[in-house]
Amino acid sequence: MKNIYSLVFALFLAGLTILPLAQVSAGNKDRSGQAGASELMIDPWARSSGWGSVGTANAQGLEAMYANIAGTATTKGTEIIFSYTNWLAGTGTKIMNFGFSQKLGQNKGVLSLAIMSMNFGEIDITTVSSPEGHIGTFKPSYLNINLAYGKAFSNSIYGGLNVKIISESIADASAQGIAIDAGVQYITGEKDQIKFGVALKNVGPTMKFSGDGLSFRGVIPTHGNDNDLFTVATRSEKYELPATLRIGASYDFLIGDLHRITLAGNFTSNSFTKDQFTLGVEYGLKHYLGVRAGYTYQDGIFSSSIAERGTVFTGFNGGLTVSVPFNKEKETGIGIDYSYRSTNPFSGTHCIGLKLNF
């Protein structure tokens, strides 16, 4: 009877999560390019991105902040992660990511903080009169700050909420916004080997740019010798955030006390791009080693044309984790993670992370 109540409650939470998206047109490729803040769709974590961010159902700890915020509720104590991403190798785009997660106490939930900074390097300033540049450079800057809370409602049901502060800027123009993620995970099975998850991401008001970069100086001719200068400020168009719905499931095949093979599947419904289906597999050797791979399919993914695919990513993802435990019972230790995401063109996306549990 208790299991039935738990299942009903999980479905109820999932319904509350999906309901706000009912009026959003999802998976509409004709709306591609109409949303902004696309950095919200980047998984900056090395471990989860190693199998295509497929862990909506089974992501655990701090790295669950991207796949499904509910997974942060499984944090055992304190987690700290540093990660560095060479985004689309060859473009000079770098992503620095830091996260901190802390269990507040017995049945009091988990509080998490994550900061992602995206650096595009120096870009030449060009104008109508100087189209070749050589008059200076500027540096675009993207910054996302995440503050999340996750809680275990029972041994089977986990939920979470994430509030994001979004900042995009150059020297003379900027945009700020706020978005919310919500998610739920349900775990069942004799050894907790069956997992389901639903997550709603990037829901928030529209954003728009403002600043001196959107204004120019003009001259009003007069009858005398003097001309009056004036400043004209233009208004930028508002843009929507890339709202996303993720639904996933996973199953753990436990082989003795040392080995584990996990199969996971995920469906991602995008409001402004094509829908995606991801299948991933992960092998784990206790707390010491993890090897994972995934493939993300969307309409046109096998085409050599970016216009047909709608993305530079070609589907394959792979990753590796090596961990050294300090205390096996308390699950403390240090781990190094690496992931690779294939692209065409460019030379793929590489991410490396350092994780501390204590």
C-alpha cells in the first residue's frame, strides 16, 4: 500500500511539472533561432555530458543540476565540482563551471550553488567606416548563477527546484533574466535499480538587450552655422528562453557486488528546436571506475549538412571517470571526469572535471 501511495504521489508531482508546458509549442523546428540564452542548453558537467546528459531519471548529486534538479537531493554530505570545457574546439570558446552542494541535515534537504562562465575570447571591433577592424577588441561574457534546493520526500520520491540568474553582456550592451527548473525522480525495485524522471527547464520571462551600444549620435541641420547633436536610442526586440521538457528512465543491471551496467533513455522536447531522443549505457566498477557512452538522435542527424541537422553535434558522446574513495561507507573521495561530444564541423567538445565528496 505504501508503494502505491508513493507511485500516485510521484505521478501527481510529474503532472504538476508538465502542466505549465501545456501551452508551449514544443519541438517546432520552424521556430529555430527565435529563442535566446542558448547557453542554458549546454551541459557543463563532465560526468553527465559523457553519455549525452541522459540521466533525467538517475542523475545524482551536484551534477544533476543540468539533467534533473531532483537528483541533487541524493547528496550524502558535501560535494564540490570544478569543470573546464573546450566548447567546439577550434573556436576559442571556453566554459568554466563551479558547483557546491551541501546536505542540510536529516530530512532537511540539500542546498546547491553553481556558477557557469562562458568566455569567447577577444573579438575585433568593426564599424561601417572600419569593416576590417584594427580599432580594438571586445569580450562577450555569459554568466549563469544557479541556486537550487532538493529534497527526498520518501525513499522513492525526490524533487527539486532551481532558480537561475542569467547575464549576457559586452562592453556597451547587456541583458539579464531569470529562469526556473523543476524536476522529480521516482526510484523503485528491490535494489533501487529502476528509476524514472521528469524535468521542466528554463521557464521564465522574456529577456532583451539594452545599453549605449543600441544608440547613435545624429545631427539636426539648422539655418545657422551651428548644428545640433542628438542621441537616438533604439529598442531591441524581446526574446524567449529555450523552455525544455525532459522525460527519462533507467535500469541498473547489478552483477555481483562490484559491477554495474546501466541503460538509460531520455526524450527531450524543445520549444524552439527539434525534439531529441537519447540512449546511453554506463559501466561502473564499484566506486573506482566509470565508462559511459550515449547517442542523441534528432531529425536529420545523419545528414552532412548543418542546415539539415539543425545542430553542429553529430550525436555521439563518450566519457570516463576514475575515482579514489576515502571512506567507502560514507562514499567520500575524489574523482576525475572526462567527456567528449562529437561535432561537424569543429573538433568536438571536450570537458574535464574534478569532483570532491566529503
